[in-house]
Amino acid sequence: MSIYPAIREILFKLEPEQAHQLTLNLIGLAGRFPPSQWILRALYAQPADEVDFFGLRFKNRVGLAAGYDKDATALAGLGSLGFGHIETGTITPRPQPGNPKPRVFRLLEDKGVINRMGFPSRGSEFAQNQLAVGKRMSIANILGLSRPGPIQRKRFPFVLGVNIGKNKATPNQEAAFDYLELLQNFAPYADYIAVNISSPNTAGLRDLQTRPYLESLLAELHAQRLLTQKEIERRLPILVKLAPDLSPAGLEEAIGVIIERRMDGLIVTNTSLSRPGLGSTAGKVSGGLSGAPLNELSEGVLRQAVKLVDGRMPIVSVGGIMTPEDARRRIELGADLVQIYTGLIYSGPGLVKECVRATRVSRPG
């Protein structure tokens, strides 16, 4: 019998952002010690068939969506819950506080959440330090007499994605500089890079999904990626995350550019500005909607994306996956991988194991 309902009752007495930070701190603490890691793996890890996408091997199809561990502070603990991949971020080049609080709202009647975080980030340098293997200082280091060796990145038992976004103060005309800087910074550490141009909580960010901006941005990222791959001596896949609120024509245009510019994968979808039949009074606040109310919309975008992509790149489905049945359905609809987040808030870490078990399926036909 799961004890999470009792834990959730305690957490839900706290403000949402406070509860999230407490949970993240505890998971991060558990990840520092092998015995607690072992206990978490024993409780939650689920054997599954490995799968290969983007030139990477995933131990299962279930990942943690960006936004949960924004600054890469609790990856070891989160990895002990059995995820096949974890996407940290969104990380911005320079530290920024995000939008004013309160900025996270639970929709209890709807099993949803609205957030208007606005990319709070400790910045690129902080996150890089979290992902690098620490080196002992020597007299030669201090005196500057030794040559810096290659960056040693931490190794995790899951695929690590780094989700990147521009700073709020950076105008769209200069956004490429932020993304290029982040790609260079995290190429040595990430297994893949996820380009976030679809959050609704940074003014004007979603304009980067339109052809004039998107063509230029992705062309520059691809060119920089080719140079960076020579330095890190391995392939670096780039995925692009899109919004659920694009029109059918807008989605077709964006996916066309993503394919033309030789990106490696598609993530659908981010949170939504729509408010489909919410019963919660908090449903009227501004921000991006996630959780159960997003399920139908995200599934609809996935269906369109599968047709438009037509097998030319893998697709990651995220948004509204609250049950193992939801996860299984996304795979059956054509997604290659799934990501969860809000479902963890309502169902607890046991949802990971259940979704892993549910997605060990073969597609019809």
C-alpha cells in the first residue's frame, strides 16, 4: 500500500512552490548517499527493455520533464526513482529570479497546476558546476602552471537532457546568442540539448516558434553543434520543444523547419494558455496549464505531429500524463518516449514504475 497519499496531504498544506522545493531538497539529499539511493531504486526502479533514439540508449521510455530540477541539484536522487532520462532546466545563461511570487497554483478539482515561473535559474555557471566532476586543487593548479585537462562530466544511470532558454532581458533579435552560448556550455555534460522556445511565461518567447526566427536560430545551432561535436568527440542531439497552443498551420510550419534544419527530435508539448473546462477557482490565474486538463490537447498535438514527422525523427510526448494508461496511450499514438511531471505531484514517485511497466508495449501493426 502506498504511503504517498498521506505525504501528499502534508505537502498540500504548504504553498506549491515551497512544497516542491522541500521535495526536491529531500530527493537531492537522498541522492548523496549510496544506501538511500539503493533504497529508492529497490522501491521504485522497474526493469524494462532498452530502446535507442537520437543515437542514445535509454533504459526505458519514461523521463522526467524539464522544470522539476531546474538547476541540476538533485539528479542522482531523481535518477534513483527509475527514470530512463531526466531533462534538467530550463537553464538560462545568466542567473535570473523569474516572475514574482506567488507563481504556482494547484487546481485540486482538476488535478492540474498553473505556473508562471518565468525561467527562474541560477544560471549556466552554477548548473555546469553541478554536472562537472570536482577536481582536487594542487600547487600547480593554484600557480597556473598546469594545463587544464578535458572536462570530466558526472555519469548518471540515465540519459541526461539539458533544457535551455534565453534570459528574459534578451530581446528575440539577440536570442540566438543565448542559445549558442548555452549549447557550447553544456555540450560537454549533456547527452542531448532541448531548445525551449515554447514556455508561455517569458514575454515574446513563443514568437521564436515562427519561421523567420526559427529558421535562423536552428541553422545557427546546427552549425555550432557541428563544431562542438569535434571538440567533445561525440554526437550531440538537439531536440526542440513546442507549445500545445500552435494552430495546425503553425505546428506544420514549425515542424517543417525543425526537419529542414536537421534537428534530431521533437518534444510536444509545453504548458498551455488555454483553460479547457476547469472547475477550480484558481483556473482563472495567468500562466501555463499542466496536468490532467492538458491531456486531450497534448494528445491532439501528438497525433498531428506524428503525421507531419512521418517517421523522420523521434517524438517525445509530454503534457497531461497522469496515469500509466495515459503513458501507454502516448506510445500507441506514435510517441517514442514520454515525460511526466505534474502526475508526480498527484500520484507520487510510484507513478514512474507504473509508467515504465505500461510503456513496455509494441505499437499496433
